[in-house]
Amino acid sequence: AERVREAYYQAWHNFSTGRWPSEKLSPGKQKAYERALDAFQAYGKLLDPPIQTVQFPFEGKQVTAYLRLPKSAKPVPLVFGINGLDSRKEDVIARVDDFIKLGIGVFAIDMPGTGQSPILVDIGSERIFSAALDWLQTRQDIDSKRIVVQGRSWSGYWAALMAYTEKDRIRGAVVHGVGIHGFFQPEWQKKSFTTREYLFDIFPARASIYGAKTEEEYLAYGPKLSLLTRGFLDKPAAPMIVVNGERDTQQPIADLYLMMKHGDPKDAWVNPAGGHMGRSQSWPSRDVFTKVVLPWIARRLEVTQTVAAAQ
């Protein structure tokens, strides 16, 4: 069974690589994405405990998401995970044994403009995450008073936004990769199009989440999303940890410091030698997660088992 499960995992991974960075960019990428979803379904069912495919109502439609819950006594605390620009909800929940071992469940949803999300990125698109929280609160097997939102890369924006808009319903937010103001300005966007930290198709991938057709349309669109411009930064918020690298070419480190200078105090972790998401040779992604992000989440969820047991 393990060999079959891993074969489905590899099939999903390969097809998902084929749809990178976005299934919206060509019919071939869309087909690869559909096959990736099929393989992932088969993989998820063979995990113990399995990944459940769930749906909740949203504006006359059904949103598809994933849920994986530990076998521990219910209701369980939960991580609410959102994918970034070129990852998908499958990436968010594919390997979450670190959480499951601690008795923490994981919910994974596509951010607007990606995967199976029914809406594009716009002012107010965060309402889809509020609808997801509404649905999660109806589940008897989830402790709705112990939920932490985890954003990564682009979705650090959504995690930060939810810390403000849903401060009374979440225990905290992991803003891992911080793009909240300067990131959206045309000067930064133009500069980051030439980065070596992204393989290819950075502009088409970014434009697709807005539904923008031209560079001018895209560059004009972003600034209105700024959390500074929208007036959120000085509002009360749920606890946050902001995480990134000083040398990130995808999201300006200045956005992280901007967040720290406004509103409620926040926890912060910055790698002086780190690139996007704070990773570097001495701090690979796995270490940033297990030594920084995971312990913070466990504390916010008041998980009593030692985090060391999950490593």
C-alpha cells in the first residue's frame, strides 16, 4: 500500500510540475492540472488518516477544499492553510504529518485566482476565507476556538488580512513571506519580473490571479490591495509572526518592517542571508518550518505535546 501511495504522490507531483506556474496559462497546463487532481485524490485516500475532500457553500457555488484530521480526541485544533501564487492547496496538505503527530488538523484551500477557487483576486476576495471559517465552525470534530491561519509567499497577504478581519475567530496568523504594501507597487513589480529567484512566466502567473491581460492593467491593479492603503495596519489584530529573508527578490523585506512598525506588536523572524521565505543554505525551508513556524503554531494552539516529538 505504501508503494502504491507513493506512486500516486509522484504522479501528482509530476503532473503538478507540468501545470506550473499556473494551469490558466495553456490548455496543456490545464490538462496536467486535472490529472494532478485525480492523482492527488488517490494519494490522499491512502494516507492514514486520509485527506478528505470537502465542500462548502459560497455565493451560490460549492468551494472544494481539503481536510486532514488526526485520530486524537475530537474536537481538534486546526491550521487553516492557504497556497501561494504557484503552489496549490494540494501542496499545502500533501505532507503535514508534523501537525498530525501533534494532534493538529489541517484545512487547505486555494487562494483566489488559483486552482479551483471560484473567484479572482480583488478587494473583498478575503470573504471566501470568512465563508470557510463559517463552515469550519459547523464541524463538531474541529475546535473552532483554536484555529491558526498559515500563509506562504503570496498568501502571506491573506494571512495578514485575516489577522485583522477575523481577529476574534482565529488564534493567530503566520505571515510567511510578507507582501502587503511595497510588493504591490509598480516599481517593485517591474524589478521583481527580472529576478533569478523565479524560473519563468512570472508575469503571466501573477497577472492570471487578477484576470489582467496587459502589463499596464496588471501594474495599475495591485496598489489598491495594499493593507496600508486599505487602512488595516493600525487596526487591532490577532497575534502574528512575520517571517522572511533580508535578500528576498520576490517580496520586499521593507513590507515586513512596515508591519512591525504599525498596530499591535508582532513576533518576527528574519534571516539576514535569506532569500524568498527566509530560506538560505544554512536555513533550508524545512528548518524554517520545524524550528520557527511549527513551534509558534503549537504555542498559539496550546498544544501540550512537545514539538520535538514531531521532528
